[in-house]
Amino acid sequence: MKNTFLGLIMLFFAFQSNAQQITWQCSDVEVDNAPAFVTVWDQFMNSALGKQMTPHAVFEYVNTNSTNSATHQLCWFSDDPAKLEANQGIFASAKFMELFPVVNTYINNVTEISNYMGQSLIADPGDFNLRFSVLYGINVQDPLSYAGAFTKMKAAFDKRESTGTIELHEIIAGGEQGITHVVIVRAPSMAEWLSGRNEFIQTKAFQEFAAATRPYTDVIQTTSGRPLQFYNVQ
């Protein structure tokens, strides 16, 4: 995820004027003892110190591949990058005993696989809590053309009767080599996701999108997961 996404902000201005642009920092991690880690992490995020930080989410991977050993994803996000950056200062100023339980558990149970920063281009934070998501890590060689095709396809997607949402995010720094963007499709459940997917891929809108973008895109990685917990979300 090292290539910077360029030139889309103006193209998506109409969408962003109606939806917040979210900046996020995520870590893919492999957790050896998930119950112990989630318990300690929950206690920390519900402490006075944790409540000072930006919104945070813990996701559990459901489907991965042989090159991705991550079991969970930890994400901090905000519509104010300055507040996101301030998380580091909150950690730095904390007293040792405030951080010891979570740091000790992290060291003994967690292996960080990758760390990356990005921004939403088309996404509604109100949909982040839908219970099943599939994430497509994509290499896009022609961002402007992809933006136009995605915008047209999403308009058709949003007219469906099925519940769910589709999002486009840019990768700014870090992550996996070759992945420049992430498309996330969310639904209330795996069954509803599959039903919506099987219906939509047969539509003219999707077929035109696939044909138009195939020459300059490559899907590098596909994973799925579900949110376990959200913190500091209004």
C-alpha cells in the first residue's frame, strides 16, 4: 500500500460535501490469545485515558489468505486529522501504570503484521458498524478514470432494495506493497452480503464498471471480517 492516491478530491467533492471525510490509521495484527487481549483492550478504552482518544474500532478477520496471518484489525479514525495525531500525545503523557496492563498484554499476545494510514473518499461512518464486510485491496493505475467509473457504479448500487453500502478509500502510507486503494462492501450479515453481491454483479451497471476498469486495475487481496467493538463513537 505504498502508492499515494492522487487527484480524486475534486472529483468527489459533491459526495464529500454531504459526508465526512474520515482519516484512519489501522494495524493488522495477529493475536495469540484473543479473549485476554480483547478484555484488557476493552478495559483500557473504557478508562479515563482511553475515553480521551478518537473513535476506535476492533475488527476480527473472518476470511484471509496464506500471505496474511492477521486475525484482527485495530483502527483509529476521525474527521479531524489533528485529533487523530493527538492520540500519540495522549499515550506519551500517560502514567506507566495506566498503560502497563494493555502494553504488557500487547507485547505478549500481539504480533503487528502491517500498519497503514488512509482516508475515505466515499464512505459514511454511520455504516461502519454493519456486521459483515469484504475488503478488496486494489492496485489502480488510472485513479481519475477509476473514480468516474466507481461513482457511476455506486449510484446504481445505492438504488438497490438490499441493505448494504460500498465505500472507496485511498491508502496514503504503509500497508501492503502494490495496494493503492481499498473498496469495502458492507452488509448486516454474511448471508445478506452474498445475496446482494450475487444480485448486483449481474446488473448492467456492474458489468460496465468491471469492463471499464479491468485494463488499469488489479485486485491484490480480498479479505472479510466483522466489527467486534467500537469506542468513543457518538
